[in-house]
Amino acid sequence: MNERDSIEVSTEQRGDALIVTPTGDIDLHRSPAFRARLKDFASSKPKRLVVDLSRVPYMDSSGVATLVEAMQIARRQSTELVLCGLQDKVRSIFEIARLDMVFKIVPDADTASKA
Amino acid sequence: MAIQRGRPGAGTDDERHAPVKAREIREDDAQAMNDAPNDAPVILTIRSDARYLCLARALVGAFARQAGFDERCAGQVALAIDEALCNVMRHGYEGKSDQPIWMRLATIEEQDRTVGMRIVIEDEARQVEPAKIRSRDLADIRPGGLGVHIIREIMDDVLYEPRADRGMRLTLTRRLPSEGGRDLPVRNLESS
């Protein structure tokens, strides 16, 4: 994987919550990098892992698959996975895939870190 | 440089990384594109490399807006096309990033007005029996397998068919909501 295939992800520890904020589209091209980063973050076994998608304008099913996998890893290790900050196009794929009952989705990182 | 049909990996390194090319349509390509719609005003040739998906999405989104779809519907159509291209790249070409994919965009005109759009995607990947192209059960929550569901959910008509010589053809149509097309509801996803 070269630098162009990578994805910028910032992190912030807020209480028990590790907030990870990726930036940019998450599609088939970039989801492998996002998957690798998320697995790294999950491996630290935070009590709550918050994925703030407020800087992700677009996501396709490969990005959703990455989040489903992260949720499965989180459940196995008793980490709570929370999504927040979904923009319209990202919200749309969760609606279409009917995953709203599967993920915990809240409006923003403040809410997520206290949820 | 044109994509070399039947010669995967052919060409210089620079050539292999040329992403999108408004290429001269040769006789055999014209035959491959014969069925519908012949009068497509926009034709895109793209390599099966995921780094160029963003270009295809931008093109489809802009075309949909120009056809009269609002921002939300145009974004959904672009998502469906993204998923269709991803399926060709991942499953059809099994991850090979130097194979050709053709996409044609056209509006659907009825009684002198635009009522929707049609997208035809063709490839030279392995052929699959159309009946076997299905989504996974949505209740079976696991990574992957959502692409076909998303395409069928967004588009009004979805037709997979083998091309005459090799590869597959996918024809997708979406009518404007005001012309009987689907208008997917927006739901509140937030838990609390």
C-alpha cells in the first residue's frame, strides 16, 4: 500500500471513549487502509470506540463492511462501538442497507463519548 | 493509448496508469456496445482500478443532476454505479486492476421530455449466470455482500446479461421520482 492509498485518521481520548475521525471518501480504494487502522484502534480494547464520520462525505459498501467487521471485533472484546456525525450520503447507505438497528448511531462526538 | 483488449497487463508502465481515456471506438467495441443505448452521449472507459471510482461517481452524479435528479437522488445513483463497478473489479476481474470497463450514460426521453436515465456497464470479466447474482440475506449481518442489494434498492430496473462474446453487461435505469421512479425515504437513524 503506498501513501496515496492511505487514509488520514485523527484520534482523541475522551474519558473512556477513544474517538477516531477518518477524513475523506471511504470506498473500495481506501477501505483496506481504514480497516487496518480501525483494527489497530480496536486492539487497544477501549471501553468505547467512537467512529466520527463527520469528515467522511462518502462511503460505499466496502466502508460499511469495514464498520460491520469492527463491530464484530468490538462485541467480542466488550468494546462499545458508536458511530456519529453521519453526512447525508453516508447516512443514505446505512438507510439502504438497513443497518440502523445494528449500529449505535448518535448525532455527534460529544453525545457519543457520553452515550 | 487505448486499452489492449485481450492482453491484460500489456503496455508500458505509464500506459497502465493512464486512468480514463476518451478512446477511439473501434469496430469490435462498437459491436460490444451495440444493444442499448446506441446514442449514449457520454461514454467512459475506465480501468478496473478502485482509485478511479471517485471519477466515475463524480461523472454519474453530475449527469444525474443534469438529467433532473435532486442532489440526494443523484448521490444514490452514483452510489449504485460505484457498487456495480466495485463488483466488476472485485468479483468479475478478481482484483486485477488493469482490465477495461465501459460505461455509457444516457437520459430516457418520453414525449420530448427527460424522465430518467440509463447506465450501461460492460466488461470482459468472467461470465456469471444472471440468476446467481444475488444479495446476501440482510438479516445475516456480516461484512460484505451488500452491493447487489444496494443497486437493486436504488435503481428501478436492473438487468444483468452475458455479452455475446465475453464479459457481462449490466443495464440500470432510474426514473425521476416525478415520473414514477422510486423515491427512497429518509429515516432518522440516530439512536439517541
